[in-house]
Amino acid sequence: MKDKTTPFNRPHMTGKELHYIAQAHFNGQLAGDGPFTKLCHGWIEEKTGSHKALLTHSCTAALEMAALLLDLEPGDEVIMPSFTFVSTANAFVLRGARPVFVDVRPDTLNIDETLIEAAVTSRTRAIVPVHYAGVACEMDVILEIARRHGLVVVEDAAQGVMSTYKGRALGSIGHLGAYSFHETKNVISGEGGALLVNDSGLAMRAEIIREKGTDRSRFFRGEVDKYTWQEVGSSFLPGELVAGFLWAQLEDAGRITHERLDIWARYHAAFAQMESDGLLRRPIVPTECGHNAHMYYVLLSEHVDRQRVISELKQRGVWTVFHYVPLHNSPGGLRYCRSVGDLPVTCMAGERLLRLPLWVGLSPEEQDRVIRSVIDVVTGVA
Ligand SMILES: *Cc1c(COP(=O)(O)O)cnc(C)c1O
């Protein structure tokens, strides 16, 4: 069966993307904040309850906007997990701040909320929970710590579109939230993202920062009679062609999530026996978390050689990948950040986590082949 290969990811098109792009072309407005951008903003605000959604050209850009909004000074500290994508940290390092890493929870691999308070110092300004695999962090505890110490909470909800915590949309719970529409995520526009401004007091400055530091958005609403340079900013908005593409995806976000959840559930049932046999550990989703099936991963037992599993699966035409190389002992992490404690769970996840193909259109037959290959290879290697 080597003739057939199953990629790790295959971007899903809903079928309407080119239609909306043609419409944007016909509208004659290609710069940002046109009709499709407004549709996307409205959808996100309605779906999440966020005060204001602002499309950006990536989640990285949304995190950079968040860091600008915080008015950070060199030496200020931001608490986050080391088990995350580089942009979570980099956005704050760009402002001269220092990411402070704490370990993640063994069950969800999300920031361990019980370790946050001990990492707070007089320089701490913010906490950045990352909702790994679209499964929520323990937000009530995190918000309470932030309230006690006067900190801002910026959710890295890059993977969390359509996920919930106690019924609330991820990204809408902290002061600020960041979404990604990168093609490896669930709802996509190639490159793309959004900043969710949940604290209404930050909304006006967020618009200014996104529009090159000017009050151009207010000018277009007729609230001022000319627009001028107000403060430090940049160009963070996508054009209308990208927003048109994204609109086609947002319209179908419910179906996309359902189809992904079905595939996730099939993997979960298929690997129950291997978990009982001690060969791997399946993902754990706390009951208060409604997840979006962003990812299906397994944590291989320490006796299983992950690199061998990946290459033997590849020989069978099944593409699997590991995930984050922890930031804290990377060259950039050692240079710009500090850690509180040894981060043993982070190191474990960095070494033993394996992600399986999960994309809309993965047929049950093809998925069965993936499942059989994983069972054969992991059992053979153990
Ligand atoms: C994908 C991702 C990002 C970056 O998203 P971009 O849209 O590619 O900038 C940031 N944080 C996490 C946790 C991610 O998964």
C-alpha cells in the first residue's frame, strides 16, 4: 500500500473562496477594512461576544499588536508556557520585554495555572495562556491571579477558533485574544489572524496601532474630520482578497469543526486499547472545555523511539510530525527569556508527542489505514 500517501495536513477549501475573491475584485476595493473584512469582524464578534474583532495578517501580528497595547518597557515580564510557538514569546521580546516560562499541566499540556503566582514579580505585566490543541487553559484561575496582581491576560487562541471554556469562546475571555487563520489551522486564509479586543478600554488604541498609528478608522466613520499620526503603530490589516477567502471559511466554520471532531473521535476510540497497554497516552479534554479538534496527538511511552515511529510510518506513506521544541532551552529562549523551575512536563511533551493526520476530507478508509499503521509501528517499536 506504499502507492498511497496520507499527508499530515491538507488545506480544506469550502468552494466559495474564489467566488468571494472575484466579488472583492468586482467591488473595486482591495485594501483592508472593506465589505468582506467587515463581514469577518461581525462574524467573530457575534460568535465570540468579543467587544471588537480586528483582522490581522497573522496571529503573530495580533500578538505583536497586543504587546504594543501593553506599553511594555524593557525588563517588563510576561508569564507564558515554553511549550508553544515562537511567536508567543517573540511578540513581547520585540518590545524589549522578557518572557518568563512556567511548566505546563500533564493532562492538557496547557500552562500550569498553579505555578503562575510564584512566577509573578514586581516587573510582571501580563499572562499569556496558550490554548494547546484548541483545549482551554484554566481561565477562571488565571483571570483571578491577573486580577489580584493587576496583570493583563492575552490569550494565544491561535488554535482555539470555535472552542469554548465553560461555554465562552476562547479568545474572548482575557483582555485580549489572538486567532490564527494560517493554512495549518482549522479555518484558514493562507496567512491570517485576528485580534479580539475584549476590554473596551483598549479598542480605540487597537484600531490606531493597526492603522499605522493613525486615527484613520475614526476618520472613515466620520468621527474626526482628518486623520493624523497618534502613536506608535504599524500596518497589521489584511487586504480584501484575503478577507473574502476567509469569509468563505467562516461561513462554513460549523461544518468544518463537526467534520474534524468526527475524525478526532475515531482516533480517540481506536487508541483506547493502546493506552490501556501503556504504549501511549491519549489527549485529555477537561469537561468544561468544548474543543474544536484542532489536533490529534498521542504521547508515546518513554520506551518508544519517536523518530523511528515517524520514519517507519513515513515508509508506509503516513506523514506524522512531532511538535514544539520547547522555547526555554532554544538559543533565543536562553538569550531573551528566563524560566521558573525545570519544566519537566514541557520537556516530556517536547520529546514524546506525535501528531497524526487530521484534515477535512480524510476518509474513514484512509483514516483506518493510518490507525492500523500507527498500531503496527508503535507496537513493533516498543
Ligand atoms: C499557529 C500559531 C501561532 C502563529 O500563527 P500565525 O498566524 O502563523 O502567525 C501562534 N501561536 C500558536 C500557539 C500557534 O499555534
